[in-house]
Amino acid sequence: MICSTKYLRGAVKIQISGSMPERFINLCITEQILLWGISKNNEDIIAWIGLSDFFKIRPLVLCSRTKVKVLSHRGLPFVIKRIKRRKMMIVGVVLFILVLNILSSYIWFVEITGLKNIPEEGIRYVAYQQGLKAGAGKNGLNIKSIEREILLNIPEVAWVGVNFTGTRAIIEVVEKTMPKQEDKAPAHIVAAKDGVITEIIALAGQPAVKLGDTVKKGDLLVKGFIPEPVPAADAGQPHIISVPGELIRAKGIVKARVWYESYAEAERKEKSVIRTGNRQVAVTLKINDKELTFNATPNQPFTEFETEITQKHMPQWRNSGFTVESTITIYHEINSTLTEKPFEKARDEAHAKAIQLVQTSIPETAQILSRNYEILKTAEEDIVRVKVNVETIEDIGQTINISQ
């Protein structure tokens, strides 16, 4: 190890060879030349000597009839010497840091986040008018002014914030929650699905069904009109049928018992796959419309294999049609075996699949009354098929506008 003082002054590791290398060591001690880290390698002696003392040992080498060979050197003087030899590299590093620092003080990318319904072009245009664009300097931008102008020019924006991340400007937007405009057009309430009516509350309009009625999808549940008052019938006069009066938008709650069913199956033969560790890699480089393939592999690299594909895209410069992408395809050799799955496990898997399928049709607001399943007989012994039945009570009303 070289201490800090010796590092600053520089040190040289030398090999002393000859018939009597010890005489050279004695002469150095006499001349008060410091040697350290002394070790012996066969008949030769290895030692460290200061750089300034290294230039004083020539007479001692001649006097002791030995040979001195430089093995290595350490220290600041040698580092400075290498730097002087590579002036252009140092200048290049300094220029690179300088240019990088200058470029990082400009905006090169503008991103807008948080948009759902507001067009991005409008916000980008207002920001552009305020100077927030690619190539603009960060120090010359008034962030508060940009945020204020976006809020004033785009009323759908509730809050906006502008932040800088490196050379990227990010405009964060929070949209206003606009109240939905109520549709006041005349409408009926019809059945959205088949069921048996269990509850009907007509808030506006005239009920067209009663409790216990069986309805099919599309049947009329609540009529969207106010009936004209019916005059009392005199004795001997025929009954007067009411006629539709003013058209209105029917409103109400119509609940019914609804039944769902679904089927699913699971195989009793289970395939297990183990990778052997052998693999082949193919790389395809695509530059615009041209493709270059490296380390091409055959169509069937192994008897059994799995394919893993990774695609990487080079960031595309704005307004540039030059695209570069690479595709890395890895073929893993596998060994697959078939094992017999227990009947109970296959049944549970089929049941879980059937439940998952039926749940996609049941609304979250539905009240589930019962859920059961049955195992269906199949000709194939390796397949277990399950049917699931679910009974619910739910609102089946659906508003349909009345065509004028």
C-alpha cells in the first residue's frame, strides 16, 4: 500500500537482479535512499522506491553490478502525465459536461397527464402561446402565468400544475366533474331481461304489469304517459276505455326474480412443463422497413420448447419518421409430462370457472337468493363438466325513449 505522501510524490516498483542484489540494498541504505515493501523472487529482489530517489540510483546500480527493471509505478505525477498525453479527451469531457448542462436548461418534451374528456390540443395550444414548447428555456418561463391562462381559456379544467423533470415539462390536469344533463324526453320502462315480478313502484307513469307476472326481455313495465280521467259510466252505458294522455318520462323501480346459468369444464389430464436450461436466442433488428437477423435459429429448435419474445423500441424523435426496434426471441427447451388430476380437483376448477362466467352477467346491485351447481355426465372420462344456477332479485327496468 502507498500512503498519501508517497502517492503525491510518486513511487516505482523495481526488480533488482544480479549476482549480489543485496549489495545494491546496502548502498541505498548508505546513501539514505528509502526502499520499502522488499520481497524476494527467486534470486531477484522486489522493492518500492520513491520517484525522486529512482533517478539517483544509476551510480549505485553500476557500482553494485546489478540490473534494475521497472515493474510498475503509482502516484499523482504519473496520473498528471497521462492526462497531459490525452488533452483532447479531457477537453471533450469538459465540453460534453458543458453542453449537457446547457441542454438541460431547456425544455425538449412537453407531456400532458390527467386528461379524460378534454382534447389535448387545446391545452397544448394555450401552453405554446405562453412559451411552453420544445426548445424553450426553463428560466424564461412563468409557470404561474401558464397555469392561470390554461384555467381561464379552458373552463373544463378544475386544477392545473406545471412541473419540470430534467428536460421534460409535465402539465398535470384535473378535470371538472360536469353534472349530467337529465334526459326529459318521453320514455317507457321495459324489461331488460326475463324474470318474475316481485316489486313494482311507479314514480311517474302507469304500471303495465303486476306482482307475480312473468315478463320477457323487452316487455313493457311502466307506460310513459298520464292517462286521461275516465268519467263514471251510467247504468246501461258501455264502459269507456281510457286513452293515453300527456306523454311523460316514466320513472320507477321494477324488481324481479331472475335466473342465470353457465357451464364450464376442466380436464383431468394435467400437463406439467419443466425447462431443461437449454435455449437458443435469435435477434432481429428492424430499421424502418428493413430487417436484419442475427443468430438465426431453425423453425423447430427443439422437440418441445417455449417461446419468450421481448421487443424494444428506440425513442422516436419528435416529427421524425425514423424508427428503430429490436426483437429478441428466446427458445427454451422443455420437458412436458401428463399426470392424472383427482376428480375433486377437476370438479372444483370447473365449478370456479362456471361461477366466474356467471358473475359477469349479474349486476353488483343484485340480491343473490341461491347458488347451486350440478355435475353433468359426459362421454369423455377425462373431462368434468359443471353447470351453475344462480337465482337473484334485481331491478330489471330499462328506459326506452318513445318515438314521436
